[in-house]
Amino acid sequence: MKKYTLFELQQYLHRVISLNFPEPVWVTAEVSQVKSSRGHLYLDLVQKKEGDQGQ
């Protein structure tokens, strides 16, 4: 199994997403939890409930 650095993996994922989504993409989700660590905020996102289209 080939090993990748975090940077290599990030570059690969960026290329894959860019090739498959050439236009900007908006993701709709609910924030289920917010965590704070060393001045950074981390969001846990979950799928919105079915039937809730939001705006």
C-alpha cells in the first residue's frame, strides 16, 4: 500500500473534487456540534432532515 503525506492527500482530493465539480458547490447541512480548540472552531455537520429544504 502506498503511503501519502497529508499534503499529497490534500492535493489529490483537491484535484478529484475540482475535476468533478468545475463550478462552485454549496453544501446544505445542519451544525450538530461546535468544538473550540486553540482559537479554532470545528463544526460537526449532519444531513438535514428529509423534507426540510431550508433557504
